[in-house]
Amino acid sequence: MILSKPIMKFMEVYFGQLYSNPIRTNAISGALIAAAGNYASQFLAGKKIIDNHTILSYGVFGLIFGGTIPHFFYGGLDSIIPEEAGLAVVKRLLLERIIYTPLFQAFYLYTLARIEGKDHKTALRQLESLYWTVLTSSWKYITLIELLNQLVVPPMIRIFILNLIAFFWTIYISNKRRQEEIRANKKTKKSL
């Protein structure tokens, strides 16, 4: 019970900010969650030296894109397909899973590599090697969560739920990207 008071106070401040400054709040949340997810991924992988540059890159992506793009997409989604529309949840889910997710995952993988300082060719190579795995994993593991988010969560806090999911998704993507970099480095060394 002693922890519940600070958590409740944090949630009160967070939801107050979400109501009064939704874009800023989602951008800052996106930055913190992306950076924390990457840190957690490095920690769980047992890295002895934490790569602060990568954490910063994830944070920058989260600040500029990771909180704002979902804010506008999900806000627009609720406007385009209102609650009273027939099969609204199914239509929203299909639009999110078939159009938004493939585009956002490609943008995420490429842009993150560029923010980290990789050149265009390297970013494209990483995108090509990871895209299908990441996309199918998203469809496989996040579709049910997204359906529940659309069915039972009020629109104002859907981004909050997505941010919670994003923390774990960032850990997954960070791990996949790290594995791909190790594989690419081994391949480069063999060719030399």
C-alpha cells in the first residue's frame, strides 16, 4: 500500500498532463519508454558496458516520432471510424494492423538506424533483414492486445496502454537489431 500513493500521484499528474497537453505528454512518454526499453534490453542481454548512444537514439526517436505519430494516428482513427459505425472495432483493428503497422515498423527500423548514425545503405540493409520478422511478430503477438485496447479501453488512455506495450516491444526490437548487427559484423569479418 505504501507504493500505491506515489503511483496514484504519478498517474494523476500524467493523466492531467495527457488531458491538457496530449502531444507533449505523448512525446515525452514515447522518449522515456523507448530509452527505458532499450536500456532494459541491453541489461537483459547482459551487456557489461551500456551503449548510451543507442539509448539516446531510441529516446530521440520516441520523442519526435514514437509518441506523436501514434497520437495522431489513433486520434484520426477514432474520427474516421466512430464508435457508432458498424463493426467499428473490427474496421479500426484492420486499418491499424494492415496499413499503419507495416508502414510504422518500416519507418521505425529505418529511421532509428539513421538516428544512430548509420548510413542509408546500412539502414536499408538492416530494414530488409529485420522487417518481415518484426512485422509478423507484431501481427502474432500484439493483435490480440490491440483488439482488447480497442474494445475495452477509453480512447483517451489508449496511447497510455500502447506505451506500456511499447516498452516490451522496444526490448524485443532492440534485441533483434542487436542480433542482426552481430550477424552482419560476423559476415563482414568472414568476407575480409
